[in-house]
Amino acid sequence: MPGLLEDISDIGRGAGLSINSIALQAERKSKFYVELPININVVGSYHELGQFVSGVAAIKRIVTLHDYSIRPGGDRLSMTIQAKTYRYDDTK
């Protein structure tokens, strides 16, 4: 998991964003898989936010993006978004 967090941070910085926080949340177990939510808060321009979302979508691991909010803040935008990654639950 540390590699994924590093990838998300690198993508954000590469897009020119200021990263306020990237926080892991509690895992959620399903019948066959475990979901790991990650709350992300970044600040940047419209195009930087788009470049970030596109970069996260290109990660080789399955990562989906949910529940985003974009708010104006002067000449920059603030975005909160939740990323989710999944793994097979082999404990059953």
C-alpha cells in the first residue's frame, strides 16, 4: 500500500498540485474483496486537477474515484475526492 500512496502523491505533485492530505480510511470487507478508501485533498488549477484525475486512472492497480467536491479558492480550486482500491479477500 505505501507504493500506491507514493504513486498518488507523485502524480499530484507532477500535475502541479499542492497536496493538503492523503489519508487512509478503515478497510471495508465484502464477500470476495476488501476495499480500501483513501481521502485526498488537493489544491490547483482546473487543468491540474484534470491531469491528476487522469494520472490516477492510469495507475496499473485498480483505483476508482468517488464523491468529489471542487470549490473555488481565489485563483485556485480545492478538490476533495475519495479513491478506492481493492484486493481479493483470501481469508475465506
